Amino acid sequence: MLEDLLTADGGYRGPRIGCGTGHQAEFVSCRPKTVDTVLGPVTVNRAWYHCATCGHGLAPRDAELGTAGETMSPGLAKMAARAAEAVPFTRGAGLVADLAGIQLTGKRLGRHAEADGRAAAAVIEARAAAIAARTLVPLPPAGLPDKLYIAIDGTGVPMRTAETAGRPGKGDDGKARTREVKLCCAFTQTTVDEDGYPIRDPHSSSYLATFAPAAGFGTLMAAEGRRRGAGHVRQLTILGDGAVWIWNLASQHFPEATQIVDLFHAREHLHDLGKLLAFMLGDSCDDWVAGRSGELDDGDIEALLSAARAFPLTGAKAGELDTALGYFETNAPRMRYKHFRSLGLFIGSGAVEAGCKAVIGQRLKLSGMHWSCDGATGILTLRCQQASGRWEEIWQQQPSPQGQPDRHLTTTRTQTIQGQARLPTSHLHSCPTPHRTPPDGGCHSTRGYCGAAAAVPVPRKVRRDG
């Protein structure tokens, strides 16, 4: 029955159709294609066209069904991706078999999910670039919160040898075995509890992860911040562990934001300072550290520095002390914890550290795992979308007439004319008719600032700084 329904329209659109690159493709014949679906394999007999100039063929019906260049239906692909982001690929294939009765190999499920994740990552990167170029201006979220936080951290992911070749590492042999994933967690806060401690708004966390260098991560982080309303909230706060690159990005993209060093990282550095001075402090070491901890909690960094410099160290020990105190000197404005507490702000980056464990570690850092950069990127993107409550946005399909890819999506999974377009719904906020591309290739949104095509300017009256 399903085959009969799908083949009722064979996709014949006349003797000639546009190939998508300005030429005409001619009808050749009707050809069968078997696609795996959530109901089992289905064979569809559809019209096939060939462009002699470009040398490629296309089937309009494939694009309409979302199976152009694919051997899985969109529904099965979504199911496979959901299993692959949650558990290792072989177990994921077993879940699909147990729950849906569909037999897939772990390798097929994994490769398809990784490709879907990379396609979603490409869309996110393209959107971030458009926001950075001001060709796309995100609307502020509905129900704008009072406070928005962007917490930033990084963690290593075990990689294949080829992915770490030539990179210095922390091992005894100096070779790298992991690559750092940079993660940001954006969340909001509206209230504090009865003791004055801030409460994170339920279901407000969104995650973004990438292997890109700091500059590339900064573009993605800034775009996510603006999507979450960074340019409109009353209080924007950046949380980090004290790494210089985090504060450089914060100052570059959000100079107006309050910067706070995670209190627990600061306490770790304080305990390291106590160990450094233990040979001078003797049995009073614990009491000395407790006293400095109180000064740290009060944000009195000057008192902490004075107490540490009271010891007459020379030589290598003096150099080590200067290095240890440099952390507190550099970050002193970010350690005004008593003041931050009085404002009802978070002073810990636990949200992003938990993300490093739950979003990244519990899937990509299991025993025996070694990833390629492309494969890890795909799964990371899927997991971030799922953890952010934005899973459905990956599967928003916008097929165009005659099998041509939608011009609203510049990067598709297959990178060919048969490619299947996927566009996050967040891009559709100002474009009521995203499924139709006008002859000039631009966006004819009635609100006029979709940013889907560079030729469509952003009117000054709607241009926003954030």
C-alpha cells in the first residue's frame, strides 16, 4: 500500500526541467529506487532526468520525498540518528531493530548519523557566519529573561592517530591522543531561592560544541548568545575557568558582559598555592588556606596577594609563587564574588562542566573509543541539539520544485543538486514562505530581513546591535 501511495506520483514533470544550474535536463525513463523506511523497504518507480551539459541526473520525486541521494527515508534517518547520538553504533542498531523491527548494521547507522550531524553543523556554522556579517539578525526570544549566562569550557576527546599527528600532548612521550572540544552552555535565570542563591530556569540550557580553534568557536558562541537574546537582556554574564582564550573571546564579542571566574576553579588554585607554601607554613597550612579562602569568597584579592607575598622566597620558589599569584592578579576583577552574590548572580560554571560530562563524555569518551574529527563533530552536534531541546530543528526539510535544493540552505548533506535541504526552524522566524525560491534567488519575505540571500539587505529600521 505504501509503495502504491508513493508511486501514484511518479515525478514526471514534462519532457524537460531545469537542472538547477541554468540548464535543461531531459526525461530519460522511469527508474526504480529502493529506500528503507520505518515500515520496511519500499521501491518507488520515479521519473529520471539527465542534463547533458552538467553530466548529472536527478529525480524530482526523490527530492520531494526527502530521499535524494539517500537510501533511508527521513523518518528512518531521524530514528537512526537518535539512536546513534545516544549509544554506540552497534547498540544503536540493536535498539532500532528491537523497537522498530528495522535491520541496520552499526556501521551504516553510524555513518548516516555522522553525516546528518555534519550537515546540521554546517547549517549552524553558516547561520553563525551570517549573524556575524549582520546579514541575518535573530529576533529576541519570546518572554525575554532577566539574566542570560554563557558558560564556556573545554574537554579532550580521544581521537584516531591520524587526527593527532604532529600535535603536542601531555603524555610522557609528548604525543597527543585527544583533541579539545570547546563547549558553551547558554542558560537563563529569573529568580533566586529563599537564601538568595540563583536558580537556573528549567529547560533553559542550550549547548554548542566544536573542534574549531578559538576564533571559530567565538563566532559560533556569539551567534548562539545573540539567538538567546544577548543583545536584549538586562544582565549578560560570561562564566569560565580563567583560561585566557575565554576572556579574549568574551571581550571581543560581548564587551558589555560581566565576566566571572568559576569560584571552584579559583579555590583549586588557592589550594595549589597552599601546597606551594606548605614548607613555610608547616602545621598551620590548613588554617592559612582557610583564611585565604574567606578572603577569596569576599572577593578581597588584594588581601590574599599580600598574605602570600609575606613569605621571603627566592630563586625557583619565588618564580613559582609569581606564577601562582598571577592567576589571581589577572582575574581579580572577575573574582568579586561577594559583590556578584549580592546581585544574585551565578559564580560557578557547573552547568558547562556538567555538559562536558553528560553531553560529551558519556558518549564520546567511553572505553576504547577513538574518533575521527568529522565523525565526532557529527555526533557532538546531534547530542547538543538533543540536549538543547532543538532536536526537531535538524529535520526541518524544505524541498524545492523540480528536485532543486532550497536556496535558503547553502550547505546540504550531499553537496549536489540532489541534496536534501535541512534548515533550523529558528531561521524561519522572518520568512513565511521558505519553501519557494523566487526566480532571482532572493528571499521575498514580507518582513524583508531573512538574510537567506546576500542580495537582500537588512533595513536599517530593523537592524539591531545584538
